[in-house]
Amino acid sequence: MDYKEIKKLMDDMGNSKLEELEIEFPDGVKISMKKSEKREVILEPHVIEASAPMSVPAVRPQEEKGIVAVEDKKEENYKVIKSPMVGTFYASSSPDKDPYVKVGDKISKGQVVCIVEAMKLMNEIESEFDGEVVEICVKNEDVVEYGTPLFKIK
């Protein structure tokens, strides 16, 4: 299985409702993926009798708790570069090199802005927009999830 097939499989998993997937190929290659979205499951205990109707427990995503600042209205104009996969965020190609971008840098569409390591593969993340880097939302070597905001672009 080549890189493009693995990346497509990861993207499809991220966009699906599947929570976990394990595949073992005849050649011995094993792929195991699991989403780690936090969900709150609410179960109401009750006695089940033969004549009682069955009920299904409600499942709802856990809500983020935070303080909404007045400045959030300004942020609506920002474009956000999000992580296309689960992995480890790296701001530069190696620890002794300068980061790809810093706050205040002008970037163009297609420019490499960081690396996300997934399954021992270093994936260069390119900007989808032209603009100026306003904020770097994660720290070097942070673990990021699919859809995690990495950069805010003005």
C-alpha cells in the first residue's frame, strides 16, 4: 500500500462516522485507526420488562466550554489552515532549522507552512490561501487531530 492510498484511507476515515477501523492485508501489513473525539453518552437506568418498550440512549458531542471574547468578531475575517490528519505538528523541517513561517510572514497559496507527522510519514502542509500569518494556533511537537486549527491567516 503506497502513501497516497494510506492518506486517502485516513481522509476517508476522518470524514466518515466510523470510530475505529482495523485492516490486515495478506502481505502482513496492518493498519489500525481510531478517532479520539470526546463524546458524552447519557444513559438513563431503568428496569426492562417484557412488555416495556426499548429505548435507545442519547449520544451527543461534548460541548466546548470557554469564554467568548468581544474580539471574536474580528476573527471571523480570518482564514484558518486546519490539520488534514491526526499527527504531530512540526514548525520546521528539523530542530536546528528556522520555522517555515512566523507570525507576520506573508504567505502564498501552495507554500509549505509546517509538517504533520502521521504514521512515521512527514507530510508537508501547504497553505490554501494567500495572506499574512496572524496566529500560530499550536506549539511545535503538539499532537493535532483532524481539523485542528494550525494557523490563522489574514
